[in-house]
Amino acid sequence: MHCWKILNLEHHYGTTRIIIMAVFVFLTVFSLSYVTFNLFNDEHYTDHLFWLFVIAILALYPIHKFFHFLALYDLRQHLKLRVRTQFYVIPVLHMRIQEPLSKNRYILALLTPFIVINTGILIGTLLFPVYTHYGTLLLAYHCSLCLIDILYVKYLLNSPKDSQIEETPKGYEILVPPTIH
């Protein structure tokens, strides 16, 4: 296998641009989902469970990472977990796999939190319409968390079908068999 391409979105886009895109995703998803849910909802909203909403906001990132881990559970002996701080305050969970994965398996691992958590949030928002404002905020926040995953999926979909993905300190390397150019 040889390296076809190295992906490092932080170097490609820059942290500031990624944050701006995440804010844009948050505002867009919140606006569209809030308006859409309000078209079919005549309930008056309540703030009785605000404390639960705060806990959900704080727990969403670790739960998101847990679903990445769950998608790769059978390879757990090859996973390395690390906590780093970004901007000297924000703890970031970094999960790194020590062996190459197939492109499709890696895409599945990237999309699992997006599909599972957003489906749960949407179902919860539909079942409890008095908390629609919380559900739409959680949905928008989680979609902005998934931005990096979706950007990686975008690049991986354009890679050769037989490629393997390997994480290195430089970023993600897309490895291909020697016969593919």
C-alpha cells in the first residue's frame, strides 16, 4: 500500500474557518428545524427541565465520542484514547486507531454518532413537543459537532474504493494498493 493522500482538515481549513463553519451549521440547522417543528406544533414551551438540558449539552460531546468508539468496538484493543486541551480550556477527547481500516468501515464509524444521536434527538423532540426549543438547540449543537466528521466523509467518498485509512500524527493517510493511480 502507498499513500494516495494525507487529510488534515485543521491544516487544510484552519481552526478559525472550521469554527465559523460550525457556527454557520448551528444557526442554519437551528433555524430550519425550529421553524419546521413550529409549523406542526401548537404547544406552549416550558423551561421546567432546563437543568436536564444543560446536562444534555455537557454530555453530548462524550456521547458523540462514545458512538465513534462503539462503531469500532471490535477493534478496541487497537484504539488509543487521549484527552487534550484546546485553547487552554476546552478538553478534547482524541481517539486514534493503531491499524488501517477500510474506507467503508471508517465512513461508518464517522457517521454513526450523526445518525444515531440525531435520530434520538428528533424522536425525543417529536414525542415531547413542549421541549421543542431544547430539541432543536441540541440538534443544531450536535450537527455542528459532526461538521468535522462530515467533512472527512466528503473527502473519503472521493477516494478509491479499495483504499484503507490510517491515522498518523500528520493526519489521516488514504492508502491504496500499488495498482491504483
